[in-house]
Amino acid sequence: MSQDLLLAIDQGTQSVRAMLFDLRGELVARHQVHIEPYRADHPGWAEQDCDYFWENLCRACQGLWLNYPDLQSRIIAASLTTQRASVVCLDRELQPLRPAVIWLDQRRTSTFPPLPTWLNLAVTAIGQGETLRQFRSKAECNWIAADEPEVWKKTEHYALLSGYLTMKLTGKLVDAIPSQVGYIPFDFRKQDWAGALDLKWHALTVKREQLPPLVAAGQPLGVINHQAARDTGIPEGLTLYACGADKACEVLGSGALTPDTGNLSYGTTATFNTCNSRYVEPMPFVPPYPAALPDHYNSEIIVQRGYWMVNWFKREFAAAEVQEAETLNVAAEQLFDRLLRESPPGAMGLTLQPFWNPGVKYPGPEAKGAIIGFGDVHTRAHLYRAIIEGIGYALREGKERLEKRNGIPIRQLRVSGGGSQSDEIMQITANIFGLRAERPHTWETSGLGAAINAAVGSGCYPNHGVAVAAMTRPGRAFSPDPDAVKLYDRLYSEVYRPLYGRLAPLYRNIRRITGYPKRY
């Protein structure tokens, strides 16, 4: 057989998947290993052992070869995409000094490097003092330096999870430019580490020498070394190409590369993205992230605990479906569609605001989740529908923000991530947005985006435009139902939109009285 397959490894929050794509973008083979997203030794903590990620990545790859032994020899190139904003502290020998801090961690600090007086005055003058304070208090490097000084003293290398796993695969600590998302000294406009005079060096404890070299999407990160080949079964000497973080790869794999196309990602974090060749901030002083397409940007609105809420519902309210799913040997989420069919659009007025995690600007640091409109008619089915609709409302609000920022209306939707597998959720999406909602031909769009970069890097296609045209295409589309659109428009504009402004003072009171979430 000729060499015609691309290996894409997707290290997500809830699972790791090893996938093989052909040069038309078809998913040829896949093996998934579910993982524990994090452990929480205290409320608000989210950590996971670095070795745990590596061991499960190896399991996913070895499972792929076990199930598809004839495909291993056909691989042209490899790529790695990972969850974003999870950080690792390494010593001089590139060994982890502590567990990885997962992006869901809520620890903060009030101890961070003092700003020069002139800089502090300048930031205050432009009204960004609170935003900067939030950035500094949330930055993992700052609270590790404050709370774990001995660990920080030994930290020779500070990297994202993507850089750590790249090091395990190639023996070199290096990372992809489109993976750089988090509280790090990165210049999002120039897509490189910040310049020497950048404010972030004053705001953070991390130093330039602790950070890895960065590589553009589609360029080589290194080759699979001997030890990694033994652990994973990936052929030794195979080139690993830079691609970027999972959300960046989803946008690329969906073919959503112009600002008139909205890309919804229904993953653990739910996002609404538009891709642009221009630097467009989704909100003032909030940067767009580097796209998996070189020299492009993704303007993004985030619902941080997006389809994580489906897992929350499963854990807290769906024991019957979980048990039935085990008997049928299917995912419990597949059975949740009948809950949507049992409840009408609008969930009989039950409305959910999905701010289970506080934010920085919108929602603010006081934000909490809310559900209003309960009556004696409501059941678990209505609650589940309210979760799906609430996430949709939040992302519609993001769409409207991005339309204003881009100056271009959204004309079509591409929907990917685990939630996009549900026909019921796709129809709800079309109805809430009042737009045709389209699946890409594969729901594994983050893996496909990674594979596209490997295809370009290895010379299978001359550039990303040609590769995207060859490897992405539409899947099933869902058209909005006019009656449901009218109902959702009213619920969105008259109930959901005013909700945060009305409840924010109560959230601040809750925070003041209970001390949660803690203010730093």
C-alpha cells in the first residue's frame, strides 16, 4: 500500500483520540481513550499528572495499531492538537515538578510583581486596571510563584501541555504558535513571544528563557524519537508538524475561514469563532487567538463550561440513562435526544444562563450560573433542554458581538464538536440563530485541522487553501423552523439578554456574603 495517511492525535479535556485521515479528509480509523479531566484536591482546583496524559496518549495510539495493524505503515506525517491553556512546570532535565494545571483551575493570587508607577497609571487611565488585575491574579505562573515558591524556583521550563507532549514525542521542548492561548507573555498581534518592552513581562513572573521556541502551523516540530516510538507505536523518524490548539484546528477543519462564517464548537468549552486575516478583538482589549491557518486570527467568544454541562447533567440527573446506556453499549448522551423530543422549544419558559465559571470582562468575575422560570410542570427533560438552549443563547450573543466587531454579518454556521452529533441539538441551533446550521463532513474537525497542517507540511498540498478545499466539505445541514425562530427570538431578547444585568448585583452579594468565588 502507498503511504497516504495522516496521523492526528487530539489530546482533549475528556478523552484522547488517535486518528488516521486520508488525503481527502476522510476519517479512516480512530481509537479513543476516555480520561479523567482533572482531579480536585480542593474546591476550585483542577490538576492532572503529566504522566497520566502521556500514558493515555500512548494507549490511544497503541489501540489504533491493535485495531488497524495494516494502516501503520501507510502514515506520511503526524500532528498533535491539545486542550488549551493547561500549563506544566519542568525542571532542568525536562521532568515535571508538579501536576499540570488544567484550564478549569480557579486558583488566584493577590501576590504578583509590582508594576512601575508610570505603567500602573497608564493602564488605569485607559480603564483597564481591573482587567489587568484579573489577568495577573489568574496567571498560573503568578500563583505558583506565590503559593509554591520552591517549585517555581526549580522551574527551568514553563510550557503548555502541547509543548510538553511535543517534547515527549520528539525529545525537543518546542511548541506551535497556534497553541499559545493562556495567561502567558504572548503577543497575539505579532503571533510571537512578547517584545522586551511589553507590559506582560511586568505583569507575570515568567521569564523569556523559561519559554519554548515557537513554530508556525504546517512547519516541522521534530521527529518521533526512539523512546516515543516504543511507547506509542508511531514509526520512529516520522515528522511531527505544528498545527495548534483544538479550537484553532476545529475552525480550520470546518473550513470556516472567512468572517461571514460562524464556527460553533460544542465541546467541553463551547465557543463561537470567526476567522480573519485582520486582527479583530472580540471585545476591547481581549485579543483574537492565532488561527491554525498561518497569518490569520480567530476572534472567539467562550462559554467556558459549555458542553461540560451535559456531563454535569449526566452525573447529577441521568442515572437511569447511564444505566440503560451501559446495557445497550452506547454513550449515554445518545439517549438524551429523547429528552429533547419530550420537551417543547423554549422548555416551557425554563431559561438557563450558563455562567458556571466566572469570567474577566463578560461575564465578569462575580458571574454565576442561573436557572429561572421553574414550575410544577418541569421535568428533567425540560432542564436538559434549558441547558442546550442556554448554551445556544450565550453563543448567539457572541455571534452578535463578533458581527459588530468584524463589521460583517454571519451568513452561515458550521457546527462541530461532540454536541454536533445530535440532530436535535443541530435543529435547536438553527432555530436559536435563525440560520442554516451545517455539520462538516466529519465531526472530528479538530483532528482534521491537525491533519490538514500535516498534509501541507509534508508537501501533499502546496498550501493551506488547496488542502482545505480538498479535505473539507459540507455534511448535513439543518434549516430553521419559522415558528421556533419566533419563539426563540422573543425568549432570547426579552428574557435571556436582560438576565445577566438583572442578576449581576445578586451575584456580587452572594460573593460578598459567602466568599465564593473568592476575590483577590
